[in-house]
Amino acid sequence: MRSIPIALASTLLLFCSQNAAASFVDHPVHSPLWTNQYDRYFKKYSKRYFGPLFDWHWFKAQAIAESALKHDAESHVGARGIMQIMPGTFGDILKKNPHFIDVDNPHWNIAAGIYYNRTLYRKIKNAPEQDKLYMTFASYNAGYGRILNASKRTGNKEKIWSEIKMYLPKETRGYVHRIRKLMGEH
């Protein structure tokens, strides 16, 4: 029996695990494959910061795109938790919300992520509501400054997602697309 080199075996294992993760992420937000363990927090803080009529599933979809709902996720740049919040951003959020005790606690991580989305959402002016939401997610991923610069490049007074996204990084466009896909949009 021939053995394969360790480097090749590692590459194959990584490829298979990435493909398995990618196919898992393709399941819609309403799929029973996604845990409902944190739904009460998505509901509570969506209602608090976006109102009772807002569909809280958008933030669950965002969390799936961020961390696949893994409470202990940590990115290579230090973003942490379900909502993948940077420690500096969490520090800024704590100034207005000192009761958000711990970025590593799923409850407070989700609360902070949705609160931060609200601060970004309020900055975006002259946009239809749905486009404003997409730009909020793009801001969460790439920073509000990038969205502002992209909107200036369109030359339009009204901010339209389909026009702005052309001027954003591929990663950010993919991030928003993934959230929309999880919500059943194409």
C-alpha cells in the first residue's frame, strides 16, 4: 500500500473540511441545521435596536456568515465570538453600554453586534431601507469609511446598493451576498 505525503494529506483534509463547511453555510437561516440556542438574543436585541417589526433573522444570518454561530470563534485579526467583534470596537461599544459585560459571552456578543449594526445603520442617509441594511452589513465588514467612499464614487445623491457594491472589495460584496442568500434572497 502506497502512502501519500503528509503535505498532500493535510491539503486534502483542509479542502474537504472547507467544502463541508461551505455546504453547511449554504443552508438557509431558517434551517433546523442551525442552532436556535441564541435566537432569544437575536430577537431581543433586534427588537430593542431596530424595532418590533424588524426581522431578527437578518442578524442571525449575519452571525452565520461571521462565525457559523460558534461562540468561541476567533479570527486571524482578533475578532471574537458569534458576531466576530474586534476588541477595540467592543471597547467603544462599552462606553455607551457598560452593562455589556464580556465580548466572549454569546449574550453580550450578540447584543454588542446588533447595537453596532444600529450605529452603522443610523449613519447611512438617503437610501431605501433594504439598501440601507445591505450597506450596514458592508460597513460592519469593511468599515463605514469604505461605504462612504464607494457611495461618493457613484455620483448619485441617493445611495443604491447595486451601484455602490461595484466599488467595494470582493470580500465585502461576497459577505453581503452570503447574508442575503442565507435569508433566501438571490
